Amino acid sequence: MFRVEINVKVRDVIERHKAKVLEETGSAISNEYIAVNAGINSTTLYKILSGENKPSLDTLAKLASYMKIDDLNEFVEFRRVS
């Protein structure tokens, strides 16, 4: 038997999205802008990005929908630890 560590990588996905928007439009977007357009509370997003909270499946789905990501696995990394 082995254990699996799950790493939620919301910060990486959001940073890639922000870079893509900047490249495509020449305009930077804030985390608050992302939260509002994804339909989540900006404080919730801040707490997720700071590591204070883990995102719910609903929150991940809202972020994925806003960023046009079809697969929630984009947000998660699985690693065998033993």
C-alpha cells in the first residue's frame, strides 16, 4: 500500500491565466477581478492563494469555468509519497 499527497495548485493556474491575459490584451488583471468574474468572494480567493484555506470543489469549478479550463485536474497534482 502507498500514500498519495495531493497538492492543490490554484496559485500556479491563476498566475498562468494572468500572464496569458496580459500577453493577449496588454492589460494586467487582479486577483479581485478574477474572483468577481468567477463568482467567488475575493476574501475566499485570497485565503486560498495564501494557503490559509483549501478550495472547495465548487470554487475550483467556478474558477475553471471563468478561465475556460475543461479539466479540474489542471488544479491538482498527485504525488506518491510512500
